[in-house]
Amino acid sequence: MRPKPKSRRLHRGALAVTLWMTAFTAFPVFAEEYLGRDDFLQLVFTDSQPEMHMLWFTEETRAAAKAAVGWAPTSLRLRYWQADARTAWILEDIGKDKPITLGITVSSKRVERMEVLAFRESRGWEIRYPFFTRQFNGLTLAPDGYLSQPIDGITGATLSVRAAERMARLALWLDAQVQS
Amino acid sequence: MRRRPRLVGLLWRWHRRLGLLAAFFVLLLAASGIALNHSSELGLDRDFVDWPWLSRAYGDDSSTLPAYQLGKHWLSRTADGRVYFDAKQVAPCNGNLLGAVQSGEMLYAACAEQLLLITSSGELVESVNASTGLPVPLTAIGLIDATVALQAEETWRLADLDSMDFSNLAPAGVMINQFAPGQLPETIRELIPTPNQWLSWERLLLDLHSGRLLGRIGVLWVDFIGILLGSLAMSGIAMWWLHRRRGH
């Protein structure tokens, strides 16, 4: 029996690898988790230890949030972290189909930093990049409930951009509630 | 001066092998990329995939509605990932519904990537996930006396949901009470709206194109294909250059 040529064996090996990789198509799709809670808090509170607080929502506060910024979380309570006058909020909202989780810090009624902690949509993940999130730094809540400056959108990520704007507005409004 | 022909031969052989390995994925990426560029015109964002096995791979199964009875009430999860308290919609819940327990007045619904805290009247108190400190993926939920215990990575942990601390392990040998899933009564099932189709062709193609269909492995694999294509370009340029020099 003649031994198989080396190149033939290599070609068969390449084909086997290809088929093996395609067989993975039944694997479940996972969410993209970029940053955990503790990592986010360490990132934003570098020189202080924040305390965790809980903010409870009543029908009245939820209605007030909707009136002020057009959106309110559906849960009865929300956690936030505070050190001195700075507050950090982890908020979640649906872009198109799946929830997006953002971490937002507010200081002196301005957005200090925004980070995308988890993104579960198929499209629009570009909002996680600093070129987008940096636009929110320093923005305040305008009297009409919108941000003090418009945010540049990203083609193909309109719904994710809108969700990020909604969450930034809510974080500013919530900060004002707990500071007052 | 036999070194150069040997180098060209080696480059040619590897160029061919890598090309063969990359060919299928290049065609796949090219076809999905062209389709995605015209997804609106082709209606891919409005057409839905009707393959139950693929929905199951995404973690949703509309053929069965997992449900747990807690006292007089039922907690269930629909195929589009929403948890219901009887027929009242509570909140989205990522991953399959793994179990539910009741401790005092509070109900807890555990999905693979999320834990919902629900009042006994069906209102969402809080939704907890990895971003808020939950160990994921969860594999089970139970009660140790009145304390909620969660299983992740084959380890049972006590859940302190006031301080969001999941670091305490359950004592060895302790009894953990778990509820078995049940059959949602037809009277409730009829009131829960059938979820709209949610897996569009556009989303499937996007996940295929980016490799996200296979989770992290898929993304790394697409990265590898990118490196492979870069190598093909480099070996092609090198062969052209060496061949051109040999011609002079």
C-alpha cells in the first residue's frame, strides 16, 4: 500500500478543521460583558470608597421621572453608589431587542463618565467605544429634559444611541433627586 | 542561488494551503457582508427565521413554556425572554428560566444570566445581572431555610441581596430546597400573548458575519480568519516580488 502524500494529508487536515469549526454553529449566543460592577466602581472611584445606596420608586417618582426625561425604570428600586458628591448609576434599557447596561457617574450635575458594561444587541455595539461615550462627559440636563448638547449618532446604531441618551438623562435626573 | 526558488516553492505551498483553509469562510463572510449591506432592501430586518432548533440555540424555546408554581401564583418565561407573573408581564430575563423560589413576601425568578426579584403582587423590585454583581451563568436556585441560594459553576452560594454579596458559599451537606417546574394552567397560558417572532435574518447574518453566533470562540475564529487573510496577502505579495526579481 502506497503511503498518502504529505500534501494530501495536510489538505484533509485543513478540511477537518473547517468542518469542525462549522459544527460549532449550534452553540448558544452569549452577551458581551465588557465591565463588571466592581471593575466599573474601581475605575470611577479611584481615590475614595463609595457607599451603596438604594433608591425606591413610587408611582409618583416614576411619573415625575417620565415627565422630566421621558423614561423611568420599571423596577421598584435602583442601586447607586456615592462618594462625597459623586454618584454612580448602573442603568439598563432596551435598544432594539435586548437590554444595554451602562455605568454612569455624575458629579456637580454633570456626566463625569459613561461606560458600556454589557451589550446584548446584535447591532450598535460601537457605542462602547470612547469616541462615542466621551461625548457625554460634562453634559448637564437641560430644562426641557434633554441633554445640554446634542450627541452625534452612529450609522446603524440609532436605537442604541437613543438608549444611551435616555440613560444619561435619567442618571442626571436621579442624581439631582438624591442630592436634593 | 537555489535558495530563492525553494522559498518561492515554500510560499506557494503555504499560500495554497492557507487559501484552501480560508476559502469557505471568505465566501461566507463575503456573502453575508453583501447581504447585510442591502438588508433593508432585501427585507432581512423584517423577515424572521422559523427554525425552532436555532431559537433553542439562542436560548429560547417556544415549544415549551417553563413555569414554576409559587403558592397560588405561577412564574413563567416566554420565548422572547419575558417573565410573567400569572398573566402579568414582569420584565425581560436573559437566559432560560432555571427555577423560582419564594422567601417571605418576595419571589425570585432565576434565569441563566439574570435574577428577578418580584413582589407577591407581581411587581418587579429589582433585576440583577453580571453587571450588578451576579455570578453567571446561573444553573439553579434554591432555598436554605429562608435564604436564597444560587448555583453557578457547580458551587452553591448564599445570596445577600441587600448588600449584593454572593461570596458566601453554602455550608457543606446542608439541605437546599428547590421547586420542580410545572405545567402552566391553560387558563393562564391563554392570557399570555404569543411573542412576536424575534430572530430576524438580519440578526442571524450579523451574528454569523461577526462570529458572535458561536459566542466568544466565534469572535476569536473570525479574528483568526482575518489574520489568515492578512497572511495570504503577505505571501501573495512576497511571491509576486520574488517572481518579479527572478524575471529581471
